[in-house]
Amino acid sequence: MQDSKTIAESIMQPQTQRNFNRTLKNLLHLVELTKRTNTMAAARYSALHFWFYFIPISFCIFSAIVLALIGALHTVEDAKLGLALFSAFFSFVAFLLNFLQGKYSMSTRASLHRSVKAEMVQVAFRLEKLRNFKGWGLSSSKYSTESRANAIRNLYRLDIYVRAMGQCTPPIPTKINDICCLLTSRVKTMCLKYPNTIKERLSYNEEEFGEVPIEMQSDAYDCLDEELRSFFLYPILMPNPQTVVSRTIDVFFSDPLDSISTDGTEDLEFSRSSILNRN
């Protein structure tokens, strides 16, 4: 009985709630970032495997078989020798590519990144349930002491699990990591610089001004994905991070000219900034 009372008092502490809110917010953003970077990495490695290994190996094996069949049916000895040499060449290329495929394991890397993405989707689903305790949910009387204590335990278990996953998975390609981290930084800068305008115009709910709502981060990544698909040879080749992030920010925060309001200096400055970015 005494232990239950002590646990209840600890949960009701304001510092416990603040720690819970901060950890939940950071974990939501980390999970979203991890999910997106692994999705992009899986797409890139899958494309590299398909175009640089699967297609060439299949073509070489098919060519070797066709040449061997033609050589077997041909009656001229010189032609047979030439066909046999070409067949041997394609067989050697297929063997070499298969060796490189095993060495660099593009398909295996893609599979691992897809697995991490699937795990992050499950973690995000669990975190959504814990958002019921955000704000002052740990102090709410509509939840039992046991459910609030379980929420705290589950949150910190998920935190440890996500960070352990980050240590066990293959590294994200540098350009993909740079693009996602730069976008996250730019979105946060906009929220810090124009908190009232962002909150009013984009209809995101967040208790603290200047913070990036997780829904906003997710929408920004969706916009980034659309921009990346417009680049030539994506995902085999990744565009310049500064270029694609600047285009994403312009699209994501752009407003029609006829909707510009001059009622406040922050709103006017934000509108001018959007216009300058588009130009």
C-alpha cells in the first residue's frame, strides 16, 4: 500500500510529466526520421540491386544460353568458336557481377532497411497511444495509477529499443541522412522564427510556440518525397541536399499571393520570405 502511494506521488510530480513530455516528443521525431531515412535507403539499395546486378546478370545468362544454343546448331567451325567465346565472355561477366552482388549485398541491405522501417511503424503506433498522457495526462484522474505507471515504463522501454535499433542497423547513405537532417533543421528554424504564423496558417496544434508538431514533420517528409521523385535517376542518384531541401521548403511553406495578410509584422515578414524563396 505504501509502495502504491509512493508511486502515485512520484507520477504526480510536475518534473515527471515534463520529462515524459520531452522524451515522448523527442522519440516521436526520432522514430519519424528513422522511418523516413530507412525507407529512402531501402528504395536506393533496391534500385541499385535491380539495375546494376539483377538486370545485367539476367541479360548475361540469357545471352550465354542463346549463344550456346546457336553454337550447338551451327555447322561452321569458325562460327562455333566465335559463339563459344562470346558465350564464355557473358558467363564470366555474370559470374563477376554475382560475386560483386554477394560482396556488396545491396538486396540484403534493402531488406534490412525495410525491416527497420516496419519496426518503426510499430513503434510509432505504440507511441500514438502514449500521446494520451501528454500534457498533464499523468496527473489526470481518468487514468488509473497503474496505467500511468505503465505508460512511463513503456515510453522508456521504447526509447531504449529505438536507440538500440539505430546501433544495429546498417548506416544510412550520407546524402539521404544529410537531406533528412537538413529538412528537419530548416522546418524547425521556420517554426522558431514564425511560430504564430505557422500555427495559424498550417493548422497544427502544439502547446509550445516554436516547436515542430510531429504531424508537421511528417507532412514535410511527404512533400520531400514528392520533390525527390521529380529528380532524374532518383533513387539511384541522390540530388544535392541544399537544392532539394530548398525546393521542399518553398513548396511546403508557400502561400498564394492573394492570401497575404499585412495585419502583423511577423505575418508580413513570413509572406515576404515565402515570396523571396519562390523567386
